[in-house]
Amino acid sequence: MPTRIRESRGQEMALTAAVAVVIVLLSLLPMLRLVKEIVAPGGTLSAIAIETGLRSPATWVATWHTLVVGIGGTLLAVLSGTLVAVLVSLTDIRGRSALVLCYVMPLMIAPQVTALAWLQLFGPASPFLKLFGAAPPLGTKNPLYSTSGIILLLGVQYGPLVFLLVRAGLRKLPRELVEAARAGGANWFTVLITIVLPLMTPSIMAASALAFVSCVGNFGIPAFLGIPANYLVLPTLIYQKLAGGGPAVLGETAFLSVLIGVIAMAGILAQEVMSRRRDYRISSTSLSAEPYELGRWRPVIQASLWLLILLVLVLPLFGLVLTSLVPGYGIALTAKTATLDNYRFVLFEHDAANRAFFNSFWLSIAAAFFAVIVAVPVGYLIAWGKQRWVRLLNLSVELPYALPGVVLAIASLLIFLRPIPFTGIQLYNTVWIILYAYLARFLVLALRPTISGYHQIDRALEEAAQVAGAGLFTRLRTIVFPLVAPAAIAGGLLIFMTALSELTVSALLWSSGSETIGVVMFSFEQGGDSNYAAAMSVITVAVTFVLMLVTNLLAPHLPSGVLPWRD
Amino acid sequence: MARLTLDHVTKSFADFDAVKDVSIDVADGEFLAVLGPSGCGKTTLLRLVAGFEKVSAGEIRIGSDVVSNSGGSVAPEKRRVGIVFQNYALWPHMTVAENIGYSLKVAKLDKAVARRKVEDALALVNLQGLGDRRPANLSGGQRQRVALARCLVAAPSLVLFDEPLANLDVHLRASMEDEFAAFHKRSGTTIVYITHDQAEAMALADRIAVMDHGRLAQLATPRELYHEPANEMVASFISQGILLPADVLSAEEAGHCKVRVLETELVVRCRPGELPRAGAKICCRSADLEVSADSSGFDGLVKRVIYQGGAARIEFTPAAGPDLTLHFEQPDPVTLVSGAEARLRLKSGWLIPAAGPAS
Ligand SMILES: Nc1ncnc2c1ncn2[C@@H]1O[C@H](COP(=O)(O)OP(=O)(O)O)[C@@H](O)[C@H]1O
Ligand SMILES: [Mg+2]
């Protein structure tokens, strides 16, 4: 038996343990808590929660609605996103980066802001339509308060998501595959139908699954468009139940949120099954195909793409700005009526709005900061670690983000409804429960870019420090962190932008004093004060734009694909 | 400075043995080259010594300390080895001086002392005054020198090189080779130098360990490897040795024995104690072959003549062994043409020892 060697693995163990604790707290705990509530409400195994949920007709109606808008929104997003991706990636269209930037922008805007912007564009009070005197008479129903309205906006919101994934797939398409088909006599359109799109099946499937999960879990759009028409989907049903019944109905909502989770997972599984049916693997790597020359069609196609941008980005934002300048509901905007009063009101006068700005800013900063700090060691273990179980950790970090936000919100409520054992600390009804949910939900947004950052770094850089005598923590601080910092920080900025106007989670977790921007915006809109809601939206959109510009400065140091809006 | 001992070291990845039962003893101050075709486990061997990989079996000692065995593994940062990586692995976010001074900073050395040591190290590799540059602004050769200085500054007991010249152009290689040799002479450090380039290994090393599929094929001086390869792999790998089937006719006498090869009789060098046997192999060098001037030797066909300036490389198939290809050089005037019959003569050769433990 060889002598035991004194190994100095203390730091490694400490790091692994710390990471494990963070992941258990943020990912596994909420999921397990939720499952426990369903199968063993009150501590004993029973099917009561499931039975009650299944017996309620509201459940079935909302599930049906969820499926309708989920599938409809997904179809629209996949069709539009794939079409734009093909045109942008495979043709010789001009102004590509600008197009990509503008087309992807709606992804950076919170869904409820999108909803508000479109509502302001088409409603009877629309300052935009009033500019031409084309607004319907007051009292007319806004056409967007409908199933098709919700589907349209979900498609607009998540088309860019599909676009990004399909475009990434198209970029990896080796040109030989296209050229071989061209040489075989196929024209461009035939190549597209018979070669390109079939090979893109995995990308399109993955994009569809992601779009489906996002549509099904979306709260902002069905809340703004569906609630006024009494068209409830599962997330809005949960919201209404909780708003009306408080903690008493938590068990019931837990069932509903698991139902959303199951629907979302079914979408992901369906994608897995579809993608496995054939072999789509592309083995070679090579340059991408020569762009197809559109010839005389180019101006037409370019113009239609910019028209699309005008429709999905420029006009809604323009409508939003106009609304924010109007003094009150239904008043036409003229040089005389234009006012900044709405901004003054939400920024300085309205208490809840004030608090919301403060809360949202520091929640977003805290979530971003924490995520960057945690993503570096977690990414280290996942990307470079030797332990195989760490890869499972990766999955469990993905889960809270892959599942709809409502699921995590309900889980957080369940965990913190009662004071934390042994300490007596009460998070329920404070802003801290929102922070917890943000940390759990958004960690993966910083982790993904960090991991791709790690994959771009030569491991020898760390090994060189190791032979120089540096222990793990020293290496992490002096070598590893500086090298992955751009990617991690870019991830942090993405988190900040996402969390700033977040609504899904905070709508269920907020309490008086812990309002977020999204929550106050929502309550303004529900109370008919669209002008204030619009002013708040314009402010958050402006902050987001500025941050995107700042983040762009990091771009040269980032792995490609970290900043979605950069081509 | 320290001696390095690998004692029956094996490293398996899943069910694949990347390093199999390798035993090497590197003396204090020795320059050992590890040579072998790509994928034979050289890098893995080096990473075992550095401590980045754990041994599956066997033991590694540096000086008198056991650093790896199946009971555990001393962390790389505690081993006091220096590595020059193939791609240099300079930290892009630090200046040249910060790169070099890193290990001193980690060891919390006094700042002034550290600065002086960094200056010394820079001077040692002829990079005075470049301390404030970023690695990105250096040429390939300069980066290589920074990497060398960085590993030297900590005065490691053992320096490991992993194909340090593979990324440099031919011109720079020669000058860096000289520099490594000079550095070894000056510092007297124990060096393990990995390469797949025989010329480099021969030029630099005191001894060469030839590896083949994870095993140590032979550990010997460059001269011995060339003249007395221990097995067929080494014989054919080093300088494209020619292997010929032979029968040993007489027992060894004064380091020689008589063999029958290509239906002719020949006296070749051999190990002490060789006895007559059939199915042996001899190793010849192209210099051992010449065009026969008289009736001695064996007939065959000239397959190809490749003129290389001043001489031609001739590929020849003997009539007695149609599957064999012999190659040798004929200096100008080149008289052989492809397709012609010719008669060649073997001057000497080396009897490859019967398969058994490598020396
Ligand atoms: N971490 C690893 N996991 C599995 N196989 C490995 C690993 N590292 C090296 N190998 C395998 O071990 C063999 C030897 O590799 P290496 O030591 O890098 O060869 P060399 O440096 O001589 O080219 C190769 O077949 C390689 O694929
Ligand atoms: Mg190697």
C-alpha cells in the first residue's frame, strides 16, 4: 500500500461546497418545495391538491387558452423569425448589422412594455391615430384585447428569439452542402427547401421549444391584453387567484404553476423527440455559403424588412412616447397639449412609483452583481471541473430559467411564507423574496456567457499560474477572473436589463413597499392611467438602450453570441 | 535542481491507457528528451509529472519526495516545477514583467527583490527593456523567451518543456535550440523536454526516451538510439531505419555476429550473448547501403529515383524480398534510373535484440 500523500485540496473542496450550496438553495430547493406542495400538501402524501385543481373548470379553460396562445404565438414567432433569419443570413441584403440590431430589440424590451406600446398604438385613445384623425371613437374596444391580439404580440416578442437560434444554425451550415446541391442543378429556392431548411431542423425545433416555453409562461402580454377581455391563461389565472385569495390559495396556485411547468416541459420533450428522428448532424466545419444574390429583388426585400422593423419596433415605441406626452386619457397630442408632467409625476410625485424605481434598480444591480460573482466559480467548475456531477449542476441552474417565471415565484412563496427555520427571519412580504427569486431565475443569464468565455480561454493559462505556485483562490482572482470578466459582466448587464422591468415574478411576490417598476406600470395600466405607465416604460426602455450601448463597448472582448443584438 | 523518478507509471483514461508502465530515472541536472509520434502519450506523461493528471498506478518522485502515487497527488502549485507550454500560455492581461514576476508575487516575495529577479530573468533571455510590453505585442520568439523567463524566475527544481518550438518557424527554431542548450549548461537544471522532432531531441538531450503507444520503447543516449535500437519501433522511427528479416547464423563474438539477410551473409553488430536464431530482424541505415562494385550483394529493381540536389534518394526493391523497400542516397553522378536492375551491397547493420524488456 503506497504511502498517503498530503494533498492540498482544501480550496477546491471549499469552492465546490460553496457552489453546491448556492445551487441547492437557488435551484433545487424551490423545485422540490413545489413538488412537495403538490404531492404532499400539509406534509402527508395525498392527491387532494391535484384533484381539486383538476375539478375546477377555470383550470381547464385557462389551460386551453394557454395552449391556444402558446401554440399560436410559437407558430407566428417561428415563421417570422425563420424567414427573417434566412433572408438576413443567406442573401446579399445590405445593412445587415442594423437590421439585426433593430429586429432583436423587442427581445430586450419587457413584454408588458411591448403590450402597452401596441395598445397605445391601436386603441381609441391612441395619440398616434389621432395625429391623422384616424382613431376609433372613444368606447370602442381595442382590437388587441383578444386571442389574436395576444398571439400577435407573443409572435412579435419571441420572433427574435427564433431568429437568433436559426441564424446561429445557418452560420454553421458548411458551404459545400449548398454548393453540392447547386452543382447538382438545384436552384436557390430548391436548395433552401431541400437542403437548408431540413438541415436547420434541429435549430428550428430548439427555437420552437424555447419560443413555446416563453409564450406559455409569458405574463405581461396576456395580463395587459387578456385580463380586460376576461381571457385568462394559466399565469394570469394564478395572478388573479393570488391577488384575490392571498396565501390561502397558495396550494391551488401551486398546482396551476406545476401545470404550466408540465406544459412547458412537454414542449421541450416534443422537440427532443422530433430532433432525434433523423440524423441532422453537420460534421464538417467550413466557411459559410456565398450569399445568394437577390438582384432586382433586393430593394423590395430590403424595404419589406425595414417595413417590418417599422411595424414591430418603431411605431409601437413611437406610440408609447406619444402617450407618455399626453396629459390625460383620450386627449389629442398637439404642440399645446404636449407635456412632461407624466414623467415628473412618476419620477418625483407618486410614492409607489418612486419606490419602484428605487427597488427595481437595486434589485437589478444586486442580482447582476451576485450573478457575476457566482457565475465565475460555477462556470469554472462546469467548464473546467473534472467532477462529472458538476454537469448536473449546470442543468439545475438552467431549470429555474427554462421553466416559466410563475413557477419560480410560487415556489418562492411556498418556501418563505413562513419564517426561515431557526432564524425567525421573515422574507415574505419584503423585497428580499423578490431578490431571492431574481437570483435564482437570472443566474443562468450570466452563467451561459461565462461558460462560453471559459471555453475560449486556453486552460494552459491557468495551469501556468498553478505551476507558478498559485493556489486555487489566487488563480481565480488574478488569472481566471480577469480573463472571463468581460463575458461574465456582459451577462450581468443582460441580467440588469431583464430584471429592471421584470413583471412576471414580482407581480406575484410584491407587497406594499416592495413594488417594482413592472408592478407599478401594471397597476397604472389597470387603473386606466396609461400615460403614467407609458412614461415609466419610456424611462426603462431608454435605460435599456443606454445600457446596450455601454455593453457594446465590451463587445471586442466577448465570445460571439453573448450579446444577442450584435451581429 | 532535483532528480525525477517515474516508477512503473500508468495513466488510463476510461479504458484507454495513455501511458503504460513507464519507468524513467532522470538524473539531477540531466537533459532528457521524450520523443515519439503524435498521440503516443508524451503530453500526458508531462502532465503527470506536473501534477495536472493523477497516476492510475505507479509512483512519481521529485528529489526524494513522492509527489504522485495511487495514494494521492501533490497539487501542481506545490511541486516547484516550471513548464514552458507549447503555446506559451502568457497571460494576456498582464505585462511581460507581471507575467514573469507572477510566481514571486504569489510567494509574497519582497517587491524590490522581486523586481530585481524579474530584471535578471529578462536579461537572461535577452529581453532587457521589454518588461512593460504586453504579450500581444511580442514576436513568437520573444514570447517563447518570456515563457522561459517566467518559468526560470521561480528557480524550479525541474523544468518541463512541451514541444516548445512547434509553433516557431524553422529559422527561429535553430536559434532557440541553441538558447535552450546554453540555458541548460548555465543553470544546470533538470529538464524534461517533449518533442516529436528527432533532430531537436538529438541536438539537445543527454538521453532520449522514445515512446510508442504509451509505452517506453527505449531510453538511451542519442548515439545508442541510432546505432543500437532496442526494438523494431525505435529502429524504424529513428532516422527512417530500414528493417530487414534475417537469420542469426553464429553466436556473438566481440560484439558481432554473422547473419543471413536477403540471401547473402553479413556480419552485423549485436548485443553481447546473442545466439543463433531464426526470424530475427536487422536494422540498417541508408549509409550502410551502396551499389555493389563486384559480384557480392543482392539483385533487385530500382523503384524510384528522386533527385535532391547533389545526390538522389533511391528506392529499391530486392528480388529476395519483393515486399521490402530499401532506400539510400547515391551521390552525383547519379547512375541509377527507375525501372533498372541493380546490385546492392550491405556494409553493416545492427541485430535487433529478441523481444523482451527494453533496456
Ligand atoms: N483527458 C483525456 N481524456 C481522454 N483521453 C486523453 C486525454 N488526454 C489525452 N488523451 C489521449 O491520450 C493519448 C495521448 O495523448 P497525448 O499525451 O496528448 O499525446 P502526445 O502529446 O504524445 O501527442 C491520445 O490518444 C489522447 O487522445
Ligand atoms: Mg502533445
